[in-house]
Amino acid sequence: MSLAAHLVVALVALLHVWFLVLEMFLWTRSSGRRAFGLTKEFAEQSKVLAANQGLYNGFLAAGLFWGLWLGDGGRAVTLFFLGCVLVAGVFGGLTATRKVLWIQGLPALLAIALVLLA
């Protein structure tokens, strides 16, 4: 893969690590509530669901880091996990808020394009 592909895949992975932190550890704190536009009451009621979602984001990040670690032999792994991120971004954009499409889906789509072009 090209340097640009590596960098964008790493950025997508790091974004998902950040999502894990927000959803698993900061969900009920002011920074987490502000990031997702939540009331304190709703954040408390939904913190277990958010932690579960954060864990899944961690798995996506781990898969992307694994693909990068494998180097050129990890292209299929990287594309698989980028595809998962893209599907999650599109689904979130359609069901939660359009912002998810731009924050999660667009970087994944860019990374897929760069990996395929490399």
C-alpha cells in the first residue's frame, strides 16, 4: 500500500479508538455528552449500550491496525475492516445522524479508494 493509504487507514483506526474512549469511558461525562448531544439523564440510562458500541469500535480499530501490521499481505484484512466501517458509517448516517456519514463513512471510503489504487 502507498504511504497515503497507510496514513488514512491509520487515521480511520485512530478515530475508532477515540470512539471507543468516548463511548466506553466518557459517555456520561460532560465531554462525552457534548460530543453526542446527550442529556445527563439519557447518558446515564444508555451507558451500557454505549459501552457495547464502543467495544465494537475497538474491534474495528484492532482489525485495521492488524491489517496495517501485516503490510502488503494484509490488504484483504484492511479492506474487510474498512468495508465494515463504511457500512457502519452509512447505517449511522441513515438511522442516527448524518454527521456519522461524514465522520465515519467518508474517511473509510477514502481509505478504501487509496488501498485499491495502491
